[in-house]
Amino acid sequence: MQTFAFSRANDVQQAIQAGAHASTAQQGSEVRYVAGGTTLIDLMKLEVERPNHVIDINHLPLNQVETTSDGRLKIGALVRNADLATLPEVQRNYSVLSQALLAGASGQLRNMATTGGNLLQRTRCVYFRDTHSPCNKREPGSGCPAIDGYNRNLAILGVSEHCIATNPSDMNVALTALEATIVIHGSKGERQVPINDFFLLPGDTPQRETVMEPGDLITHVLLPKPHQGARSRYLKLRDRASYEFALASAAVLVTLEGENISTARVAMGGIATRPWRSHEAEQVLTGQTPSQALFDKAAHALLADAKPQHGNAFKQELARRCLVQALTEVTA
Amino acid sequence: MPQHPDDSPEHASRRSFLQMIGITGMASGVRWSSAQAGAAHDQAHQHAARLDDTHTHVRIVVNGKPHELNVDNRTSLLDALRNELHLTGTKKGCDHGQCGACTVHVNGRRINACLSLAAMHDGDEVTTIEGLGQPGSLHPMQQAFVDHDGYQCGYCTPGQIMSAVAVLHEKWGDSDADLREAMSGNICRCGAYQNILAALKQVRRG
């Protein structure tokens, strides 16, 4: 690991000012905020991340969860994944988020990992994590060995000729289905970004994963007022039953009116370069009576533009089954 | 061939840099407990802190005993416990948060000590396997692991026990599946899982 200066931020403005000295907030940033450390320190050991200044933000007052006057849930960026998952309000009103958090990592890691840090979790692509390999995300222009190489765990949706790396987070999939808003404080003040605009497709700049700019600090995540009567399910499929990243996962929220689905939100993980919201699948489901045939049709709509590689073509069928099963359980 | 006359400004600055590193190296090599932390040490530390932003002064309580360390910023909590404080009960397995061998409690919660910087723990209270119990006065979980043969090679055992003790205070169901899930962050390559589960259940029953 390279040497770096270490400092502790005592307030948000101090953190922003220090962070603003970086040339980028994306891959290769010279300044990194550390909260849980579960992604950053791992990648610093691998020398994938080589900041010269690490700012400890653990003592900022961002570890509260509160309900706003208009009924939204405001989650501090430093709230630990374990605490958020077991919070009664979250289990009662945003069950899909609790399920997704508990499906991720381990008890130890969930005690460390934070809401803001999980949003910025990095891909598990083996070429990204190996500095001896080319990687367009790590070294723009160096090439993507994953496309013709080991890509079993990589994406079939949202890919480009430059990058097929998967967003590995479970939490992000649930937050996408819940239509969360990311609150960011930066050099120009506060802004609120809908989660669907927060994550960028790789295109020809896979090193840019989010809208974060130098000095930007995620301070909160806002969840909309809970949808009365909505049922939700997070289903995660993986190589072992626990403590493993998703090969395919689905976060679904469904409201039934009589026999029919009145509203549906569908997001998938493990198969795309960013948490994958599917308005196409939602349109198929809305207003219809639940059935296996309907769920199949929704899955086909979601996967219509899939671009599988030789090692991950199985994900088309796995993702279809994952979504059908999640919808079956949530409408049962 | 480029010339580097001894009196060139570049050479002088390089020499001062090496001197600075020498001073820092000495200061960072000093390990002291609170009782030993005398004025000379404080002075050395202040000198190092002025010259060097690669080290951080940390006050940390480990197993009830306060310590002051001047750690290289790169030092993980795991390496600080093992190499600085010589508490080698906590094991280094994967060093990347994938095996759980390094599990310790920080302020009462279990974490992977390998993925946390020691510099992040100023003011924290850490418990390691050494602080849980000792021969002759074992923690009930340590005794349960002995009773049920909850190990073979023993390398993952300190982490398994630290996790199992934390699980007693976390929100988990009572089924075997719930407890296996609770313990999934601790890998045992010998495969002693059945006996580890039996040990955990014995202590949970009380």
C-alpha cells in the first residue's frame, strides 16, 4: 500500500474542502473519504486505489435515521448496514431494503459498511481488482480482458465494448426499486439526485461510475413516503447460500387491487453495470392479473436488450427465473 | 552522465529528507503504554508529528488496558493488534474481509480488523480473544468450543468465537439456519461448522 496522509473531518464543510482538492471523485482520486472502509481499504491493499490523502468521516453527525415532516425516511450516510436492516421502521415500511441489506456480505461487514459507502461500492470484476491486468475502468484506454476472458460474474445489461463490470451491491437494487434520492453536499452546496440518475452507464468512460464530483460528500439517502399496501421481496441467487455476491437478484414492489397488479416496481442486480430499473417489465405487469405467463413476459421485456458473453450467457435464464420467482412470491 | 555535486540543493534536500525519515522511524518504532508515556516520548512524538504526515497518534483501549500508539497510517487494526501490541490471538487469514479470522469487537460490535485502519480507532475500545477469557477462566463460549470440538486446526477459532459471542447480542432467530447465516462471515476450511453451531447453541440456551 502506498503511503498517505490521514486526517479526521470534524464537520461536513471541512470534509468537502479537503475533498475538493482532488482532480476527480472517480477512479484514481487522490483524496478519499473513509467510513466503513470495507471497499476502500480492500482496494488500497490491492493498489487499485492509491489516494495520497484519506479523510476519516466517521465522526460527522450523519448517523441518524429520521422521518421528515412530509413522511419520507431520511437516512444518514453513516448509518451502518446492520443498523439500517434491523430498524423497525425499515422492516415495517421498506422491507425490501432490509431484505437486501441482510442478503449482503456478513455480520461483521454489515457492522462496518455504511449507507453512503455501499452506494459507492466497486465492482468485483477480477481484472479491475488485478493491477497486472488491463482494465478500462482502472486504466482508461488499456482494454477490457473480461469481454473475452473470465466473465461469469459480469453484466449482460448496460454493457459497452469498453466495460462489462457489474455493480455488486444488494442495497442499491432495493434503493432503485424504492426510488430513493441521494442527497449530496459539495463545493456548490446541496443537491438531490434521483438514484436512477446517480449511477452512470460505462459507455466509453467506464472510469466514471456516478455523478460524484471532487469534494462531493453523500450526506443522506431519502426514501419516498411508504406505499400503503405494497408488498415487496428481494430475491438473491448466488453460488453459495450466504456471504457471496449475486449472480442475479430482484427487488420487486407490487400493489394489488382486487385480482390485478395496480403498481409494480422492478429492479435487478448482479446482471447489469448499474442497479437495473426496468420500466419495460413494470409496464407489462401493470393492470394485469398475476400469472406465470405474465411474469415470463415481464422477464423477457427486462432482458430484451441483453448482451451476454460466453461465460455469463446462463444469466439470461437465471435472471428470468429470479424475477418470475420473486413476482410469484410477492403476489401469492 | 548527470552530475550530482554534494553541495547541490537537490542533494541537501535529499539528505534532510533522509534525516527526517530517520527521526520518524525512531518515533514510530516506540511503543508505549500509558504508564510509560513520559515527557521524552511525548516530545519525540510531537517532533515526528510535525515532520511527518504518514503517521497518526492513536489512543486505544484494548481488553481494558489503555495504549498510545504512533501508527503508520497504512497499518490495519489487525496489524496494530498483532505487531504493535503483540496480541497474536487475532489471526490474519485472507486480509481482505473474506474469511473472518480477524474478527474482534470494537465498542462492543464485531468487525473485520483487517479492513479497518488503526488510525480510525482513536478513542475506541477493542476486545480480542485474549480479553474474552484466559486458561482457567474461559468465557462460556470458549468452554463451549472445547466441549463440542468446535475446531480442527484452530486457526479460524478466535474469529469464530468472537463472532459467536457477538451473535448472542444481535437480533437473530433461533433456528439452525438463522445461526448458520449469523456465522457465515467466518470461514472454517476444516469444516467444523456442525460443532461450532452446537457450541453456539449451548451458550444461547444458557
